[in-house]
Amino acid sequence: MKKIGIGLIGCGTVGSGLIRNLPKADALIGQRLGVQLEIKSIAVRDPAKSRDPLPTKPIQDWKKLIADPAVQIVVELVGGLDEAFQIAQATLHAKKPLVTANKALLAERGQELIPLAQKSGVPIYFEASVAGGIPVLKALREGLVANQLLGLHGIINGTSNYILSRMAEAGSDFATALQQAKDLGYAEADDRLDVDGIDAAHKAAILCFLAYGFLPKFSEIPIEGIRKIQSQDVGFASQLGYAIKLLAMIRPVGTDQIEVRVAPTLLPLRHPMASVHGAFNAVGLIGNLSGPVQFTGRGAGPDATSSALLADLAEAAKNLRDHSPGPALPKPSAKMKLIDRNASVGRFYVRIEVEDRPGVLAQVAGIFGTEKIGISSVLQPEGHGAGSVPLVFLLESASVASLSRAVDLISKLPNTRAPATILRVEDLT
Amino acid sequence: MKKIGIGLIGCGTVGSGLIRNLPKADALIGQRLGVQLEIKSIAVRDPAKSRDPLPTKPIQDWKKLIADPAVQIVVELVGGLDEAFQIAQATLHAKKPLVTANKALLAERGQELIPLAQKSGVPIYFEASVAGGIPVLKALREGLVANQLLGLHGIINGTSNYILSRMAEAGSDFATALQQAKDLGYAEADDRLDVDGIDAAHKAAILCFLAYGFLPKFSEIPIEGIRKIQSQDVGFASQLGYAIKLLAMIRPVGTDQIEVRVAPTLLPLRHPMASVHGAFNAVGLIGNLSGPVQFTGRGAGPDATSSALLADLAEAAKNLRDHSPGPALPKPSAKMKLIDRNASVGRFYVRIEVEDRPGVLAQVAGIFGTEKIGISSVLQPEGHGAGSVPLVFLLESASVASLSRAVDLISKLPNTRAPATILRVEDLT
């Protein structure tokens, strides 16, 4: 049985989970693949900090860990961007395979990291960076390798999905559901990465890179979070036959453009994506041969993340034993670019607060008509006495540009009370 | 770019699909993995038969194909058992990797084939044998390699799922829904493999082997099909909050027993498995680290099967190029065995036709009580005038043995009209 030495940099929740889960997993990996993993070195920011017993005395200097000849694979679990990038760079220079769960690193510094990895000929394994316990990157790279991908979509932030599920099931408002997510440990004290869609966009960028060989410039991805969702929107969506999910969409437009976006999106209740509840994640894709495929499971937590990290470690170890090169990163496509956000075409849900006066519906509907935007459903609940009523429209397909013009005109009507709430609608057919 | 020569034995629907899909897929595989696939030889039963143009003139003798030095990987697509086994055997003897979609071969002749493969050191690739377009075997072998599996379950026969979906959605009876499945090409003229659960059991045996290193003796797997399902059962299940699906269940019992079965099963409507509609397949599993994971997609059809065959061919070609041994089959476990079918414990749905007389419900409920089987719900619709009424029970957990005793006693009651319909219930929590 070939033993492969591992070096672990960073020992927070994810690192401790990995150390705790390794012994049992290692026995299974040994039986199944004939390789064994052994932690040879651990580097942490503060080696003096008291913690559960570690398999080896921690050191502080990760450069020593990378240089240690007993360390054959480096696992980067420090998170963040700058130090993680330096660790990745040093690992590749040392010609050692890198295993990481760091989605921000790949999504935001991939433009530098990918060429480095390709030049060094050293593989990077990052299954744990997207949808933790679901082996979706391996499916994209290998199981579906013969498919041209017609599009991908996913619920890839468990915290947001937990919050939206609570809002739908318990009728909670956003603030209450967010607090529950924090109480349960699903949301961090700093909730911005999760709730504002940034974490989902990191993962969407990685999926886009694997599926299309194109890593979008991160700052150019349109990202909307779920803070603006009111419980009345969840209720109206449900009346119309839809659930609201924070959805990442990735799809080619023509031959050299790609639409990548993260936004709260109405999905038909009947679609399997709509029954992904609580902190679960799901990734759907459409292959030209496979047809639609959906993967559902836990996207986060130390155990689900361990499942992915250990699979990567097992594969990296097996490739080292077999002197195999390991998975190659796609060659970045030079001609591919993101579509202009105003050119994005799709269906929308629009809620407007108006004064409860005769003729207002006709005015608003008239503006959509002028912009040639069809209306597929309207909801106008009975006035709640405050003089203002919500008007909800489910629209036919329109470009962001024409929708924005219409909404701009509507906001200038004398009877419009508040900025419109605009959500995406995807039928995913 | 390394070119790898393929030999194709059998050129029916699946083989023709593979040939049709190869050129486009090969370009993608070349970009993504740096290998190219080239069909060097095709063997068919009747080379004179008129067919679409083939990339090479077909021959009749598959032994020549296997011996052809240009053929580096053999794809067996003849189906059936005896000839397929001979082809597999000859391929392994020739030390050439085998790619197959033949679930019957692996499930029914695996006892002979697996030791042969292990002795020869040559890999067998069989992703296409289970759930076509869903790369679930790769996920089990690699993506979830670090997990101990706490159980698997799946809807792995698309024909049965189409029929049950029609029965639920359109209220059709079994015969009408079966005829529709035949008209749409989802069911073969000989419908027994699909409708009687044999095809699903073949796939369940393969999943069991990969998950637990145990290939059950095929004739010992308890298999029930869907012919006995009446539209009233679908209706009653729905009233109780359940959908009926032909479900394969695989789960360890204690340390050295496994329960493997295929049976029509009530699943809670809220569970994601219950919203797998039409000809779609789904496989769910619970890993000790990953938690519950579900894969959903197309299980059959020439394109979905091509997706899996081409992924296997790409992997086999890459392993040949890299001189990698390829995936090893699990070492069969000597101590593992199937549980006794009477020892199987679970929840059941029981429908009994009784004469519409006072006291009958009490008698039946009394018998369940005597056998210490709890009743969680009862449905007794108003009599339809014919003097006989259905009595529907949703039971708490019981062994097959005690359920059989109870049903036997019930059938001997003077007011019982017809044999009971007994279905499994799984909450999949």
C-alpha cells in the first residue's frame, strides 16, 4: 500500500473536520484505491493556540511545510485571497499538487493562478470549492466529458436557500429568517458573502470555467442577493406557482458569449430545483447527450467539505502513485466574453407599490405595452387600506434594457409610491 | 494528440447512437483530455444488412476484432448474456480494456466475470449500465470514495417510472399507461424486464457491488414489479401524501448483511425522489460525510447511453495513454450476505377488499394488533354499491414475517373478498 504524505495549511473548522474524518476515510480509500494518506505537517497562524490533539505538532511557517520533502500534496485551507494565493503559487513552484476548498481564490485570482498551474504542469484539485458534498466538478470534468453543455444553473449557497425556505415555509420575513440562520450556524456574523450572492458568484465562475473554458472577470458578473426579498414576494410567487431561489445561471449565448449571473429567481414549483429545501444545494445542467441532469446535496459544513477534500486527496495520491499527470485545467478561451448585462433576455417578476386609484393598472400595463413586453399574469390583491397596493406582474421574455426603460417610466407615474422590486423568472425547460 | 483505436461489437440502437455521437464528442474529449478516439473495427451479427454508413466496413467475427492490434479498447454492445460473456472473457484474455452497457451481464454473470477481470488486471468500464446519462458510478467510485455508505435508493427503470407517472397524472390504469409507454418507444414489445423489476434489480446489484463490494446472487434478490398497481392505489397513496415509485433499495443491516430489493414503494410527496417524473431516473445515497446526495437525469435512450459510453471510452483512452491501471473492481467481500427476506423490516401499505358490513374494520385492525403492527392511517372510502369496499392501511414498522402472518389471517376472514395488495413505504429520512 503506497503511503502519500499530506501537508495541511490552515486548521479552522474545515481543517479540523478533515483531520477528524481522515482515519476512517483513509481505511476506505485504502480498500478502494490502494493508497494511504498520511498528514506529515500542519501549518497554522498560531501554533500555541490550544486545540484538539493534532496528528503532528503544528508549525507556523507554511513555506517550511511546502519545502518539506515528506509533504507530497499541499492542502490550502486558510481561506481569503492574498495569503492563499501566495501559498498556491509557492506550492505550484515546488511542483506539488494543490488541494483547495477556496472558491474566492479560484474565482478572483484564477486569471493569475490558472496560467501558473498550466505552466508548472502541476494539478490543482478543487472539488470542495463548489457544492461541498456533491461531486459535481468531477461529473463536469469526467462523467459528462463527452457533452457539449447547453447551460448550467444552481442553488449554490446554502445559507440563502435556508433563509428563502424559511420565508416560504414559515412566512418569516427576511430579517427573522436571517437571524435563525445565524442561530443555527448556517450564516456567519458577516453575512455579506452569503446573502448578497458573492459566494454563489464565486462558485458560478468556477462552474463556468470548467464547462466553457472561460473564467469571467469577477467584477463583471452581475450579482444580486436576497436582502430585497419581502415575504409578500414569496407569497405572490407561490400564488403564481413559483418558488423564489437564489439561482446562479450560466449559459452560452451564440458562439462566443456567455451569460453568468446570480439573482433571486422564480422557479416553477413543479421543477425539481424548486423542491431543494433548507441548506441544501443543487446544480442542474443540460448536456447535448445526457439531457438534463440534477445533483442535489449538502453544500457546506465540515463533513460535506471533508468528503470532497478527501476525494481530491485520494485522486491526487493515486495519480502520484501512478505517475499520472492528473486533471488538466481547461485552456482559457480567448474569444469568449460575458454578454452585456443590458442585452440579457429573460422573463421577470415586477412588483410595484401604487396608490389605489382607478386607472393605475391601465397606465402601468400601457407602459409595458409600449416597450413591447407581454404580460403573462397580474396579481392585484385587495387594497389594505393604507392607500397603497402592490401590483404584481409576471412578464413574457424581455431584455434588461427594455425592462429598465419600462420600470423607469413606471417609477415616474404620479401614482407610483416606491421603487419596483424586479426578480428573474426561469422556467428551466 | 494520442489516438486510441476502438472496436465496437454490436450495432443496434445503442451502437448506432455511439457512432453518430462520436465525431462531435471526440472533438470535446480531445480539447478536454488530449486523447482522440477512433473506431477501427465493427463486428455485427449480419454485415450484409443495410444500415447507415459506418466509419469502417463491418465484419462478422468478433474474435477477429478483439485480436486486431489496431483495437485497443473493446466496446461490447450485443446485450444478452451468453455471447456477451464470451466477448467479455475474450477481451480480458486479450488484455484489452472492456467498455459495456450490459447490466444483465454484470449482475447475472459478475460472479464469474469479476474474478476474471481481477486476475487479468484489465479494467472494465460500465458507467452506461446504470442510469445512462447520470454519472453515478463514477460518483460512487471516486467522488464519494471517502464515504462509508449508509444506504442507496433509486428510481432506475425509466419505463416503469413513465407508467407510474402517467397513472398519477392522468389517472390512467396500468394497461393504458403501458400501451402509451410502448407507443412512445419507452417500453419494449417484451415488457417483462422493465415492468417486472428485473432491469432495476440488475442495476441495484451493480450499485450494491460498487458500494459494498458485494454482488448478491441475482436469483436471491426479492423483486416485485408494478403490474399489480391499480389506479385506486395511486389515488389512495396520493390522499395519504405519497407517490408510488418502483424503488430499488440497498442498505446494510448490521455489519455483514445487506438488504437489496426492488418493489413498488410509497415515497412522501415532499421528498425530492417523489418529484422524479416521466422516464427520468434518480439515484439517492447517504454518505457518512457527504450526507444525502441525489442524482437525477435520463436513464436510457441512445444519446444518454452515448454520454456514459463516451465518458468511459475517454477515461479508458486516457489511462492507456498514461499507462495507468484504471479503476479497480472492489474485492468481493466473503462474509457479506443478503438478509433473509422474511427478516426485512419496514413500513407497508395494505389494501384489502372486504364486504361492506359492520365490524369488518375492527376485525382487520384486531389482527394487526395481535401481530403488534401499529396502524398509522386508515382510509375507507364510501362503499361503491357493489357490496365490496377497499380498506387501506398505512402501517408502522413491521417485519415481512409478521406482516405475512397478519395478511394471511386477514385473507381467511369470511368478509375478505380478494388477495391483499401490499406495497412498501419508505420515508427516506
